[in-house]
Amino acid sequence: MMTTQPLFHKRFPVKGDFASAGESSVKVKNVLKDIGYDPGVIRRVAVATYEAEMNVVMYGGGGEIALSVHADFVSITIADEGPGIPDVKQALIEGYSTATEEMREMGFGAGMGLPNIKKNSDVFHIDTAVDQGTRLDLEFHCGG
């Protein structure tokens, strides 16, 4: 992870309900658009942040997205206090899902969340433990 002072930092709460699902990731995208950040970076941030936010809603019971904007990269931290991920290696396999039938009926559960997050970020770090929640630290480099 790069360590420089951010030009801008903001936190966005993630509610643990489907009614507000996606709101925080849209706010992150809009902040980056408003400051004129690179559109390619914005797209990758938007995809990864939305996927992560949906995981927080579906499994984490709520949490937070923290955005830090730097001159040449964006860092995003997503954290929840949910049940954690018992097998990260398995969860990173495309198509693997622990979605409930209810989640699948709403169109989720394709098993692409974590793989899409990893694919769209330049730096992907996951810290999780059963019964202790999950934290993702992501970076998106300009031109990356």
C-alpha cells in the first residue's frame, strides 16, 4: 500500500439493508467525478466499491467505506463487523457463492463479487476472521 497524505478523505456509512444498497458506492463515484479524477480509474473504483458494498449489505450487516484521494491513486477501505470469511481462497474463485436463495432471487450470488473487486483494483488486501468481520484495503492507480 502506498503511503502519502491524501488530498481528500471522506467516509461513507453502509447500511445493512437492500433499500439503500449501492448509495455509498454512487457517492464515492460522484466525488471522484466532481473533482475531475481519471474516468478509467473512476470506472474501476465504481465497480469494486459497488461489489464490496453489496457484500457488506448481504453479509456484514452494515459497515463503512473510506475514500482517500491522492494525486496519482485512490485508496478505498471497506469494513464491516459481519461473520468474516472462513475460506478466502475459496471465496476468490469465480462462481463460488454463499448467497442465500433470497439473495439469488434479487439477482445476486453469481460468485463474482470478490473476484471483480480484485480484478479492478491495483492493490487488493483482505483481512478477515470468523466472527470478527472483514476489511478490504484497495488501491487504484492512475492509468492502471
